[in-house]
Amino acid sequence: MEQYVIKGGTPLVGEVEIGGAKNAALAILAAAIMTDETVTIENLPNVRDINALLEAMAEIGARIDRLDDHTVKINGAFVRDVPVDYDSMKKIRASYYLLGSLLGKYKRAEVILPGGCNIGSRPMDLHIKGFRALGATVEIRGGAVAAQADRLRGNHIYLDKVSVGATINIMMAASMAEGKTTIENAAKEPHVVDVANFLNSMGANIRGAGTDVIRIVGVSKLHRTEYSIIPDQIEAGTFMFAAAATKGDVTVKNVIPKHLEATTAKLLEVGCEVEELDDAVRVVASKPLRNTQVTTLPYPGFPTDMQPQMAVLLGIASGTSTVTESIFENRFKYVDELTRMGAAIKVESNIAIITGVHHYMGARVSAPDLRAGAALVIAGLSGEGVTVVDDIHYIQRGYEDFEGKLQSLGAQMERVSTEKELQKFRFKVS
Ligand code: EPZ
């Protein structure tokens, strides 16, 4: 199995290009098959989750033409709305976006029910509530969600909880329903806006994305488009926090600073200098880190996908900090791993109480999920000694060339796949 091996203690310095937003791209790929014409998508992140979804879409008949690592042409004319129960579907939760796109276009869809993952149960009750409100019958059978409608009619839908996935899935189905749909208490994440803009570029009529009320007037047909995915705010935030944790000076490029406001605010609170440029943000961490408090919230609050990275940073800040996770019920699994690197963290219910230590010590740790894995890499980069991170396939789901980008900033780290390579790296840095 591949591992990252890291020699800590080197400040990260330089510039890094941020890729397209994984969580926008997954939904946009699913929406691309809602037309029979060809759709071109650019600035696609070349990560495992994207490649898994493209593989699943090809298996149900989508014509996929990968022009390069970051550009794809898709034609959904030959998509069959048959049960989507391929193994590739089980690889990623976001395959559930095919429910909204296939239901919208074919008025029927069946997709493997996503398994839970390591941050919580990941229910779909709000998605199902929305599809039923549009007139679909939805049932769970054989581990799959099956939705069907003679006709989809617009409706007024109130989401009991703010849900990115449910907002996007309902928006896709409603874009080809008859009449008007209103989604109240909608998620406002930048990737929700990106999916709405993408659908509108195909001829949909969606207004209000980015606010908590989205209004949709259904259309009968969608057409070709060429679209470029927005930058990934979480990849950007991850590199900004890596700069802060290693006392570095890093400029993240190809970003939308407005999407990073909550992340930037926390870096300022802990004592970093942050400079915003048009499409870049520079983080300089020359002073000792200070403690603070943070609670994860739906956008524009502090993102739950930056929660592990925040805890790693506060783990080496002076004083006591708290991190409250209000979105997922089980997103502190990495704390045990971080404790093995010398962190002083106590989790009580959904709050982590963190007493800052001077530095982390290298250890062998295992990535429990995508963002926690990236956070453990940051801990290794900032600490002393050598850290080995196992299960890096989680990290590769959402970060393109993670080690290459960090190496370009001066990180002493490698991706190894044999004990021999690991020992060679240890010898080289000893
Ligand atoms: C998306 O997940 C992202 N994944 C997650 O990123 C991200 O953490 C999350 O949004 C929150 O921002 C993708 O976009 C592929 P939710 P999603 O529906 O849509 C509850 C990453 O690291 N809920 O906004 O599944 C749910 O349990 C991943 O890239 C219901 O109760 O998240 C959670 O507590 C991790 N019923 C809360 O809502 C539902 O029907 C928010 O979940 C749906 C969700």
C-alpha cells in the first residue's frame, strides 16, 4: 500500500496552483448527462473521486472523451436510466447526484445507496423528501434508491437541515420539472452556485443560488455548454493552513478570495498575516500561533472540511482552544492519530478541547478520511522527526498530486510503496 513519508521542520515557501473544486465537479459531471448534446467541462480536478464517477457514468452509457487531465467532453444521449448498480458506483458517495440528473431527464432513476463513511452516517432523507415533493415515488430496495415519476411538477420544498447534497440533487431534478420550485433553507456553498450556473449555461432557469431561497422554473430540454469549474476552496484552505503550521510563506494561486473568508479570518485570529490579491492569497506565519475558538457551520461559516486542519494548527498554538463540529457527528476520528504525534486533545461530544504543545513528533499514523488525512500530513510537515502516513488513498480522493505540490513548496516528503523506498528516504533525511 502507498504511504507518505515526511521529514518535518521545513517551512513551506513559494506559490502553488489550486485546482478545480471536487465537490462542484462531481455534481456538474452528473448534471452534464441531462442534455443529449455534448458538454465540455474544464478545470476538472484529476482526483480519484472524479475518475470513479466518470467510470460509473461511462458504464451507464455516457460518452466520455477525456481531452486531458483537466478537460472532458461528455455526451449523455445514450445514457440508459437503468439501475445503476455498478461497483464503480459504490466507490463514491457523490454518485447519488445521478439520482437528481437521471430523474430530471428520464423521470426515473435507480442508484446504489451510498455507504456511510468515516465522518458519519450520511443519510439521504432530505434528498428523498425533495424528490417526493416533486411528484416522484421513491423507495429503497436492495441497497439502492429508486425514484420514478410520470411527471415531475414544481413544488415548495423546505429543507429541515442545510444540506449541500440535497440542495443540489433537488435543484437538478427541479430544473426539468414542470412549473416552479422553491427550495427554502438551501445550502449556500460556492459549489451550489457553480452547479446552478452550470445548469443555467445549459438553458435551465435557476435564481437565488448562494442564498437560502433558490427559485427554479423547469424547462423541457437542456442544451450543450462549455464550462469551467470554480477553484477548490478546501484545497486552497489546506495549503494556507500548511503554510501557517510550518511557519512558512505560501501564495495559493487561482483562487476566489471571497470563498476563503472564514478560513482567512481564522488564520488572522491565530496570528498569521494574510494578503488577498485578485485571484491569489498569500499566508505568512512568522509569529507564534495563538489559540482561538471555532465552530463549523454551513457556508459562509467555517467549513467542516477544514475542521481537522484547524485542529492540527491549534494543536501547536499557545493556550487552550476549542473546535466544535456542528455538521457531522463523527469527524474527530483523527484525534487518536494526532495524539500519537504528541497532541493534547480531549473530545467531549462534538467539541475538541485542545491544549497547544510546542511541536508534534513524527510517528506512523493512518488517514481515517480525506480531510483528516491531509491534516495529518500538515502535522508531519510541521513536526520534528519522520512521519509515515498510511491509507493515503483517502487523500488522493480529493487532492491532486498532493505530494508534488507540497514538494514544490520545499516539503521533504515522498510517496512510497515499498519498505525499501521508505528506508531509503529515512536514510536520505537522517
Ligand atoms: C458535501 O457532503 C460534501 N461532499 C462534504 O465534503 C462536505 O463536508 C459537506 O457537503 C458539508 O459541506 C460532496 O460535496 C461530495 P450535507 P453532503 O448534505 O452533501 C445531514 C469532502 O471532504 N443530512 O451538506 O453529504 C448530514 O448527515 C466531503 O469533500 C441529512 O440529515 O453533506 C450532515 O449532518 C466530506 N439528511 C448535514 O446534513 C440528508 O438527506 C450536512 O450534510 C442529507 C444530509
